[in-house]
Amino acid sequence: DAAALQGLRRGRLRIAAVTTTEYFLPDLLGPFARQYPGIEIELAVENRNAVVARLERGDDELAAMMLPPSHLPLALWPFLENPLVIIAPAGHALTRRRRMKLAELAAEPLLAREVGSGTRAAAEQAFAAQGIDWPPRMALGSNEAIKHAVRAGLGVAVLSRHTLAPDPMTEGLAVLSVAGFPLRRQWHLVWRKDRALSLPARTLLDDLRARLQVKMQPMGWVAPGASSPPT
Ligand code: PGA
């Protein structure tokens, strides 16, 4: 109705997103952004701990992340699978192994994201669950820096499959076959239940719910979470 339209004519929508979602989130926002040109979208791209701090302060209405904190009253919509894979340089001897044991791989130098990264936390949890002590040889502050370092032969790394090209060979990288991998994790869109969502935020959620499945499937290796956002 007219009042609702007015609420979408101008305004601001603040969203926080963990770094790994930068590979597809701007794309997902496209149709909403084109339909409501008067809504200024601010997308903050940070690591997991920085996004948690933003949620604590209430900086953003929506956040996209794999590991939502349990100490805040959050609504969670698992909207997309986030498989975590182990990568090595293309052509590395390990790429010929099948279903390698994680414990065998742990002799390789591990390249990890910085402390505060959800990707790093999820990898550490998985290692600990198997009783494997595999401290990083090097910490790098971005997914792209890790890809370059792996390609340069400095080590192997756990990264979201979404950070890689559909065919990682084109980037000089290979996904290793390791028992228990990919780790099957999910990204959630989250928002604080103790705050009312603005009309732009609700409209964006409806838009994503309507389009997500169709949008992500052509990429082949993505199985979207087909669930609906909680209301
Ligand atoms: P991050 O992302 O490693 O950039 O913190 C983690 C996530 O996917 O939630």
C-alpha cells in the first residue's frame, strides 16, 4: 500500500557480512537494490568476531555469518550451505590421494585466517573434534591472501568452497580429498529479536526468500538452504 511504498522510497539499510560472503552477497542484493534505488545499502564486510561486535552494538539490522553467537537474542535463517574444503596447489602430490586421513595431512604447513575469523574457528573445532593438533604455520588476513599463498606452495588451508572458482584449477588450486571433508556448515542471516526490523530489511528478506533457490543453483556445487526466514 501507499504507506509501505513510502517507507521504501528512501532510507538506509545496514548489513554486516563475514568476508567469505563477499563472493556472492553483493550479487544477491542486486535485484533489491535495483527495485528500491532510494534505499541506501551499507554492506560492512568484516571477519566473524568483528561482525559479532557490530551485532552487540546494534550497528546493523541484518548480518550474514556461519557461526552466530549464542549470547545475543538472534533470529537465525540458515540461507546457504557453506562447505569448507582443504586446498593445495594444483599438481601437488597430495592431490592424487583419495580420502586421506586428516592426521596424515597435519604434517603439511597449515595456512590459516587471522584469529577472529569464523573459517579459522570452524577449522580448529573440526581438528579438535578429531583430537588433532595442527597449529597454523602462518596466519593471513584474507581469503585471497590464503589462496595466493597456497598457490605459491607455502602450505595447505581450510577455506569456504565459495571462495574458489567453479574449477579451482583455473586458479592454480586443487581441493584435496580428505575424510570428513568438506565440513558441512551453513551461513545464516541473523537479526536481533529485541529490535523491530525496518520495512526495507523485511522487504529484503522476502526478496531473498523468493529468489535464493533459483539464483544459487546454476553454480552446481551450492545446495541452498530452502528453509524460510523465521518471522
Ligand atoms: P570469516 O567468515 O572467516 O571471514 O570470519 C566466517 C563465516 O563464514 O562466518
